Amino acid sequence: MRKEKLITAPDIDDWIWRHDAARGGIHLPGPVTPESLAVLDSIVQMMLDIAPTFEDCYDKRWEWIVSAPCGTMQQYVNERKDAIDEDYTETDIRKEFREKYPHPEKIYRITLIHSVIDGQPYTALFIGHAFVIESHNEQTKDWPKTDAVPFLAWLKEETEKTRERVRSGTYATWLAETVPKEEQYGLISRKVLRDLVPAIRQRFLEGIQENDLREFLAMKDRLLAEDPMAPLISEMTLRTYLRAAALCLRASGCRKRSRYKAEEAEKGGRLTDDMAMYLSWADGRDDGLCQLPEDDPEAFRGYCQEKEPWYKWNGGHPWEIRTSMSIEHSMHLYPAQRNYGWCFLVSGSAYGSSAEALQYVLALHRAGLPVILHDAEKIIPRFTETDAVAICPDSDPLWAGVPERVRPYANDGIALSNEIIEKSGMRKQIIAEAQWLPEPELAWKEK
């Protein structure tokens, strides 16, 4: 039965889960009913009395916080009784409620973007990272329309409360009293965090030998200065590139494995050990890279300039030598032209790829090959422990990296609910050591 208005946090979370545009990889919310658009517009009209958090010649953006009561555990159980079976018992439901709703109220971060596109007003609504509603989109106009009125009715009521708090000057006080530490953003020294929770340091350095770490840190100044640390290569060829790729992969513990691209190369009599290693782990969409003559610098140069007959686009991932489900976590080795020669650029900036980046750099340097490290200023402080880590809300999944508001101060983030922190028992000490960032201010617009 349709609820006229969502009231409790579990109801709201369920609605968000079903309507988050990113769920299932769609990335666009579907259209909503005219009644829903009317409520959405009324929310926009309310926020127009408040100065935008951000504004340029294209968009106005407001960010604010609202809350919803979590309800009782018995309510939560009653609404899920139909799902109880041998794999999901009432005990499981009660445990789930305690973990998801530790406070009487749950806070939600709302982002509203309002602009004019092709002369037509456009509105997009996010709750946390979830893109849940947009006013219109040509790509989705023929999709079934969603009745968002129950969700938007709740949000409108909460936005009216926010509007009154801003008008009366009590919004900041309400935030301080309502938002728990696990839903705030903060900063903490990476060294202090790892000293408090040594398991974070141990997991990060797992598999890295002490002598390798010393050697890598000894070259940090040259890496930060983008010094290739060896003479540039006058002419780059496929053979030289594949040798470098294979050196990197072997250094990180990769072994040859059967892949269909390798079988094709073997049939053509072109499969060397280095090519087999590259084909074992690379993305596979190499744009004709492995069809180049092995020792022809002109062909390699023409390929890098995307010239025919050497370059044959089939996906655009030739330099992704260790692929993953997310491009952010893949490892890349680029042939880079500098001045009058070539060097290798190692790219793998994700936190979990730092050890691989170190191993790639060392392997190439030890082989006498010129190498530079992309984003060295991000990667090296993870080893020297000379930067800060963002403490992010439990509701922030960090799938897109640290959020925009803390990006100027930190490259990596962690939530207080992280399993390592919970097991350490150091939550209170981390809260005490952290510098907590103020929430975005809201001000009544001057008339």
C-alpha cells in the first residue's frame, strides 16, 4: 500500500535504495510524475530564499542536512516479517536495525542543483551520493514515471524546518546538536591514525620488503620532481615497451595465464614471453598495439600519434597493463615523450594500488629504464606518513574517492565504522585527535 509520506529512516533508506540512479550502473534517475515535479518545484522555491552554497553563471547549488526518526526496533521487525526465513531470522533483523540505526534519528545530506538548460529550468536532487531525481532528461523521457511524492513530501517538510532554522539563525546550533561524529567530515594526521591503529599501517605495507621501501623513499625527491632518473630512450619500439610492461607485472607478483588474445598472437607466431605477460593481464582493447612490428620505432611513434595504418581503435586501453573492474584501480604504463626521448610513466594513484606503483617504479629503475610516477605527490606521502587522512561519514561509501569538500586537504578517506577501526577499540581516541570540519553554512538571502 502506498504511503502518503515517508516518515522513518528505514522507509527513506528503502526508497533511496530502489531509486538511486547509480544502482545497477544506470547512472540516470528515471522520470517522475507531474505531481512529484510539483512538490520538487515547491522545495526549489523554498530554497530560493536561502543563499546558494555554490553559484556560478550556470548553476545554483544548495547543500543542507535534514533528519528522520529511526522508529523502533519492533516497527522494523514488523515491516520485515514477510521476509523471515531460515537465512534471515528475526535475530538477524534486530541485529541489522542496531547496526544501521544506532541513534534515535538519522541524518541525510541533501544536494539540490538548479539551473537553466536550453531555456528550460532544470533541477537535480541528490541524497548523500545517490542521484534520485531530476526534473527532465531527453534520454529518459520515455521511461516509466516514478511516483516520488511520498519521499518528496517528507523532504519538503524537513526543508521547511531547515528554512525556518536558517531564517531564525538556529541552523548551525541544530547541526551541532544533531549530527553525530560518525556523520561528520574531519581530518587526522596519517601518522597519528596509524600509530593509534597499527593494523592500518600493517595492511598498507603488506608484501613490501623493508629494503624496497628504503630504496623507493631514497628516490622520492627525484620522483616528486618528475626526474626520470636514467637517460631517456632515443627510440621506443614495441619490444622495449612490452619488456617494460613485463618487468612491472612480474615485480608485482603477476604470472602468465591463458587469455584469448595470447592464443591469437601465438597462432600468428608473434607471442614472446613479454607479450604473453602483457596479454595475460592487460585490458585487451589495445587498438592494434600488439600487431605493430616489434623493432620499428617509426611504427610505434605513428601508433602513439594515432596514425594509420598502425593505429586501429578498438576501445582505447592499450596502456592499461593490469586491468580491474574499475579504471581507478587499474595500473597503467604509458610511453611518454620528453624533450628528445622517451621514458615510462607509471600510473596507479588509488590507495590500494600504491604498493604496485612502488614495485613498478623499482623494477624499471633497477633495469636502467627512465621512469616517472604520476601523482607522486599523492602516493609518496602514504609511505612517508606526512599528509592527512579524511575521516568521512559512515554514509559516505567513498567509491568516488574523498568528497570534493575535503579533497583540498586529503587524498584518502576512512570512516569511523571501518572494520579495522572498530576492531582496534580506538574510536574515541581518533575522535579526540581529529580536526572536525564545519558543515556548509546556510544564510538567509538578502532582499
